[in-house]
Amino acid sequence: MKLLVIYLSPVETLFSSNIRMTALVKGFLELGHSVDYFVMPMKPSFTGGNDISVIEKANIIRLGAGKQNECSGARKQNLFWKALKGMIKKVFIYDYSYFSIRNITQDMLLQQEYDVIISSSDPKTSHLAAERFIRSGLKYKKWIQYWGDPLASDITNRYLYPGFILRRIEKNIVRRADEVFYVSPVTLQLQKSRYADLSDRMNYLPVPYIREKRFEPTGNKVFTIGYFGAYYSHIRNITPFYQACRSLKDKVVLNIVGDSDLDLEGTEHIHIFGRGEIDAFEQKTDLFVCILNRRGGQIPGKIYHYASVNRPVLVIKDGEYADMIHHLFDRYGRYYFTENREAEIRNSILELMDERREYAPCAAFQPAVIAKRMLDGKGQDG
């Protein structure tokens, strides 16, 4: 089949949503489909590092390549500019890509007709771009929307608009699709309840990982723990985990790599890094850690990505849907769960230090498996 995949972000970035889409496109290619991948050009301010060699057979089409203006380094570091950008994000629902899609037409694409269009958020402008292509005359047989964070209940963005306005905008987007897939079964149930008249087109589909990662034994003299991902304080509570590792002193080494508004103190055994490439860290990690969100039904992408490794994964429960998420992933037999309390986290780490069991990557999240289920219109039980 001829597929048009729309994801309005640069394919080189290390955003969780981009890793998800790279894996999905890889799955389509493994199934033998032709993929035109419509994306944004890379911006100097973004952190690269995503391996796109796995999707080299896709036809990558960049919207307005080379036309993205970038602020100077001094301006980007200016505290006033940062505060202004934060205010703009609260007032404006869509990101910078919105201004680039106003004049897109089907002439930008390589085909005049596709079997399936797949638009993916985030960013949510990907769905708007698909609609604009269709309005300009693009022919298609089916339009699938793939949602990470929902719009009206997205805890990663704190809009100033009242909920009913966000719900109206979101429903107007969703109703145009033939099928809609969410990456969390909790989000799926909430969306079905919220938009009952559209529920028949909604389903749940897990996030695929890009490739299996069967690491050799680390050979670490000290048990090494890795937390790789953002940990903004209004989204995830990393403090109990951080304190648990501090209390273990020289029994563990902790590497934290990711963006945050917190200024955690590094120690001799705790190393704090900003967002960047994590391949070298992963190879030397004995225990991977995922922290669930403080609230809401969204599931951190790393819980899916870590299904690709042959090392233990500790999931720290939080939020009102923690038990539902625990039940969902417990079936795969490769995750450990603990409450987000310092003492319980410390005890779980000590137990895992003694176990030293090796795991096999989870076949259920392989790219081709997820890609086929999407194209077949088959979700997965939550």
C-alpha cells in the first residue's frame, strides 16, 4: 500500500513522540509498504540523536526545508524570552509548526492519492496538516489519527482556555478521521466517555519500540540505575526515587538524563545530565526506571521503549490510574512495580540487586506487529 505519514516535527529529535513514530514507520516498511513521511526540517535549537537509518527506505518530505528562522543563542538564553515563550504556549494551542501549514497543498507530496493517511500527535498540527492536504484535493481511502497526548486533558500543557473550548476543538479534529488510535487504554476509555458519538472509531494501540536491545553483561562493580527522560515537577514526582538512591549511598550509581525544572544535586554516585544521547548509558545500566505521571491517563513512552531491553524495568506508580496501568503491563511479565514512596522504592531496588535476572525483549511491541494492527484496524485489549 501507499502510505502518507504526517508528523510535524524533525525526525532527528529525541522526543518520545518521534521515537514512537520512527518505530511505526519502520514497521510499515518491514511489512513492505511504500511510505512518504511528511515532517518538519531540523532546527538548530533541537537536540538530535535519533537514528533514522532504520527508515532510510521511506521518502522523507520536509515542509519548508531551510526556511525555519532560529533565534540567536543570546536570545534563546534570555530569561524574558523564555518567560514569553511559556506564556505563548498557554495562550496558543498549537506549536510553531501551525504557521508553516497554512499554505500547504497536495503539490508538496509525491503522490496524488494514498491508500492510507496516518497523522500523528504530538504535535497536534499533524492532524490539521492532513485535513489541509485533503481539502486541497488529495485522494485517500482511509485517514487514521494516532494520538499520544489528548488535547483537552493533556497534562504536559497548561492552557488558559476553559475545558469546554478545548473539548470542542478536539472533537472537531477527531470527527474527521476514519479511525483513531490512542497509546493509552486509560486515555481511550476517557475519550470514549467524553465523545460517545465518536467512540466506535476509537481504539487502543501500544507504542512500538524501534529495535530489540540485547545488551551484554555490564560488568559494573556497583549496581547502576538509569532514569532517561524528562521529569518536570508538574508532570512527574522524581523526588522519592532520587532520595531513595541517595539513601543507598555507595551501593548504587544513578544516572539521570533528561530535561526538568528541578535542580537536583549531583553527588559522587548520582550524576545529572540534560537531554542527550543515551546509548552509552543504556549499555551500562543494570536497572531501567520509569515514573508514571502525577495525574491523568497518559502513559510515559519509555515504559513501552524499555520493553525492547533485556534488563529489569522498575515502574514507579503514581496518579489516580496507577493500578490500571499496573494491571495492563503486568501481563507481560517483565516489569516490576512499586509505589512512589522512598522506603518502598529503596526496598524494590535492593530486591532487584539481589535477583540479577535477565529478560527477553517483549515481542508484542515489535514495530511490524503494531504497524499491522493499525492498518488492519485492530486495536489491543487494554
